[in-house]
Amino acid sequence: MFKSIALGVILSTAGTSAVFAADRPADADNFYRSDKVEVQKVTFKNQYKMNIAGNLYLPKDMDKSKKHAAIIVGHPMGAVKEQSADLYAVKMAERGFVTMSVDLAFWGGSDGQPRNAVAPELYAETFSAAVDYLGTGPFADREKIGAIGICGSGSFAISAAKIDPRLKAVATISMYDMGAANRNGLNHSLTLAQRKQIIADAAEQRYVEFQGGATKYTSGTVHEITEKSNHIEREFYDFYRTPRGEFTPAGSSPLLTTHPTLSSNTKFMNFYPFNDIETISPRPLLFITGDQAHSKEFSEDAYKRAAEPKELYYVAGAGHVDLYDRVELIPFDKLESFFKANLK
């Protein structure tokens, strides 16, 4: 995901070795698998005829003659479904739900060129396309479909729910408002002058790429930790650049993991997912964030703006990335009770 405020920094392909070794938390289990759950790789079209890739999880003891409550899970911004989203999908399938993790358009196994392009509308569309697939399939009750959005996907799930009433309940985890994060930086640390420079750099890069020049990438997780690295850079590095959560889709490169294209990243500055969030009511919203998370401002803002029914749930002692994969901290019981109460 994103560095603190350096949203316009061009990706360097220099050195990828770490100066500091990451200490993997004992309960981190991003690649968790379960013998209680069946998985099927699926592909389906979004409204724009792009292929969307997903992993469909079914409880092995599920009665397949009936239809069941279902949950769509979206991955962190810049990640793929194998990073955090699969974990949530497996864990919720163990609890009796039909679940599906999805790759957002332009990422992972889903269509979209150039790779890693920023297109907030199409990210939100991925959730609606997943509803299309589940709601016309044999296992999900189309009146009982919800969503979990992790990090950036929290804002995309909210964006989708505003115009797709088929999403009956939405929970967000360590949510980033990708619009506000790019316009303002964390804690409004980005000045207007800095924002305008980022926009100008992206606009110039469009000329380069239009004429066949090399694509440039921006922000994302650093590839090297130094004595000057801040705690947010270290936090993301410990997940994305170590075996704890590192995953490179076929045909991609670790150098591109989490990095959107420079020329498209400014699309986020026109993305306002919390505008009209109150119109989602009476469908319920659950915002889950660590009480130590650098990103908690976004869940707090969304909660403030949303109408009832809504809940802001703090996980004691948890940072932002802790809720990606730390199974002893992630409140799966809370998610289970939320969806069982609201997908019925």
C-alpha cells in the first residue's frame, strides 16, 4: 500500500535487499488454508466485458441443494486476492458463508491494461460484477450478499454499495479512503503545492506514454529499508516484501507489486467514496480498524458521515497491517455476527 505522503515518488528498480530483518508476528497467517473449505478458481465478466478473477470458497458441509448467504472480499490497494483477501474468505467460509475473494480490475488475474492502472470506478465495479456472478449462480442467495473491503478496497466497496443496493451489508477492515489519501496525505500532511506538482508530473508522463515511452510507477511499498525509513514504510515492507505476505502473480514482477502507474494515480484525486455515504442506509455498515492504525482517520471519517445502522469497531493494540493477516487479532467473531445478523 501507500507510503505516508510521498505519493508522487517514481519507483526505482535499484537495490531490493533489506537492511533490517522483519520480525514476523507469531499469529500472522496470510496463506492460511482449511480442510473444511472447498475452493474453486472462477472467472466472470464485469459490465465492461473485462474478465475478473476470483477464488470461490464453499464450506464442505454446506447443503448444496440450498442457497446461502455470501460475502465478497476485496484485497488491499495494490495487492492481489492472495494477500489478505483469501485469508478472510477462507475464515468466513469456515463459519458457514459462501465467500469469494476477487482481484480488482487491472490487478492480479483480472483484465485491464496497462497493468496496475488506477480506475476507481472499475474497482467498485468489480464488487458489483461479483454480485452478478454470485447472484446468478447455484450457491448464493441473491438477497443475502455482503462485502468485506480491506484497506483501499474498503473505499471501493463503499463506492459500490452507494449505487448497488444488492450489497446488503458492508464491513471494512483497516480502510483507506484512497481519494483523501492521495489528495491530502495522511493527517492532511500534503500541501496544495505538493498536490499540484504530483498532478503536473502525472500529466507530463501521459505525453511520454502516449508516444510509446516507458511506463513509470509511483508510491506503493518500498523495496529497501534503511535507518531513515519511517514506521509506516517498515509496516508495509514487513508484509509485502517478506515471506509473510509476499506474492507475485504470474507474468508480473516483484518490482511492480503495490505500485500503481504514475500517470493514472491522480485519478484517485477525483475519488470521493464517502460523499453520500449516508444514502447506503438502512443497509448496515461496520468499520473495523486497529486503535493503533495509522489509517484509522479514514474509518472514523466514514463512520461520522454514515447514517444508522453503523458501527465503528476498534481492535485493541492493532496497527494497520496487523488486520491483514494476524488471525489472533482479526475479529472474525465480530464479522460472523455482523453478517449473520444482516444477511438473513
